[in-house]
Amino acid sequence: MKVWARVRVDNRTVAEYVVAIEQKEASEVENWAEPIGELCRKLDLARPVILKKHIRDLTAFSHTAFRPGDFMEKVDFDRLEIELF
């Protein structure tokens, strides 16, 4: 499975990165902090706080979004979207 991250500002993609993970299904992933952390490192972003809502959205819809309020540090984008494919 691949995990795609997009940084969005004013509904435009300003940065993106894809990382491959071993698991075939979202429900098989035990720790989402690892792939999301790798994506954030590659995009030079702070790590967001991963809530149960984000995990639920990833497993149910293969998509979730982190807003600036989900980060401990100030960020200069509207949202970080994570999508599975």
C-alpha cells in the first residue's frame, strides 16, 4: 500500500510526497505515527497530533486531513491531506 501526503494552501497543492508501506490494508497498520512521521520529515513539516478520528477516517475512507490546529507548532498551510492507495 502507498500513503500519499499533500500540503494544501488555498485549495492548491504546494507539496506532496508518497511513501510505500508493507501492509496491504489500512486495518493492518498498527502504528500510523511511523508512515505519517516519515511523510512529514520528507515534506519538512512538524508532526501532527494523530487522533482516533484520523485513524478512523484512514481505515474507513482511506483519507484524512490534518488542520493547523492538529499541530503543536505554527504551520503555514491550510491542511495536510493523507490518502491511501
